[in-house]
Amino acid sequence: MALTSTTYPTSVHRHIGDGPQVIKTYNPTAATTYTIGDFVVVGTTGRLTAQGTDQTAITGIVASTVDNSAGANDNTDKMVPVIVKGNVWVDFLISDSVYLGIGIGTQCTIAGDSGTTCDEGQSVANISGATVLPFTSLSIQAATTSAAAKKALFYFKGQGNTGYWA
């Protein structure tokens, strides 16, 4: 469900730009389609799976759609490009109480609201008391009266099984 929003936050600092990004490729899981913007993790088998848990680490964000729906595990013809560090456009979950507003530099986590607005583990949110904070806001958005998803610009710091060392 990631990257489905078509609206933007109040202010986006586009002058910061969309790059640079670090992109790595990973083995796909059998019978799986990866969609641009999906938050993914590398499992113990070395294959990508969708993140389904809030406030946990991710390997990265899928950079382009890959259809391995008819393919096998580790299909080298269907390697999945994943952004493991850099500026990214992702879905941002916001509301008036749980999912707070953001400003430039706000540290954010991974969240979802059981698919009502965003699937679990598939959007960025500002949640008070969160300890896993892989995203830094490059956008501004005040809280809204009801849950909404906005397409916002964030810096993804990278974490998890990225194989990237700064």
C-alpha cells in the first residue's frame, strides 16, 4: 500500500532535492510483487518481505515495481532495487492525536493504522515516545482533524540489513 497518497503536506522543502540515494538490490521472495514505495526488510533467508510492524527497523524502500508473482525464490531476473539511504518521497500518516504534525528536522518512525488509511509498517509517522526513528522530516504539516495520508519528503537514515556503511 505504500506511496499511495496523492496529496502533499502544507510545505515541502523541495530545494533540498530528491537525492543522493544509495540503492542496493536484493533477492525476491517467490510469488511476490514489490511496489514502488513499499517498506521492506531482509529476512533470515536473505529475501525481501514487506514490513508489517510499526515502530521497527526497515531495510529500505522499494525504488521501482518488480513483479515476481510467477517467479521463484531468489529469482535473479527479478532482483529488487531498494533505497537504503537518502531522500525519499513516502506516505506520511497524520491525525490530531496519535500521529502528530511535523516540521523540518522532526524525527519520525514507521507506522500504520491497520489499513484504514495506511497498512501497518508502511508509512512514516510522528509518534510521541517512539524510539525507532529512521526518518527526518523535510516537510511541514500541522495535525489534521482526522487521519490522512500525505506524500511527504523525508531523509531516510538507513538501518537494518543494508550492507551500507557511512
